[in-house]
Amino acid sequence: MDPLSLAIAGALAAGVATGAGESAGAGLPALFRRIRERFAGRTDVDESETRLATALDEEFTRDPSFRQECQSLWNQAAADGVANSFHGHAKNVVQVRDIHGGLTME
């Protein structure tokens, strides 16, 4: 499967499009809007990570220009700020960007 499909699906499934996604500048929200527009009205695609990754992978194969557009928006988001997607099991997960001052974790 296309790594971009997996990355975008993971970010959407993790809820990056709301809240945290807004801190990533314009790139990530624009990407998510574009994907929602592309799949609007399709009942076979929801925001579950596996279904979305599969749908994106199929769409990227069918329309390489759409993949290129999504890649460009993904790269813009990466340059704009922090977007993190965690998969797996962990006791604690912490994400930070800019820390001004001390940080203590116990």
C-alpha cells in the first residue's frame, strides 16, 4: 500500500483534522478538506483508518494527479508545523513542539 495513503489515513483517524491539525498551518486542514470533497457522497468510505487508506490507495492509482496534489499538501503541512499520528499500544504518549521553560515528566 502507498505510504502516503497510510500516513494520511492515520492522521485523519487520529483526529488531526480538528484541533491539532489546525496548529499545522494551512496544509493539513486543506488536505483533509480536499479528501473529504473527493469522497463526498461515497458511503463505502468512512474515516476508519483501514477503509480510508484503501480508498486513498485506489484513488491514487486511478488518478496520479490527485496523489500528487495530496503529496504536495502533505509536504506543506509537514513544513508548517507538527502533525503526529500514533499507532499501537503504549502506557503514555506525549507530543510537544515548542517548550519555553522547564519540562518535568515523571
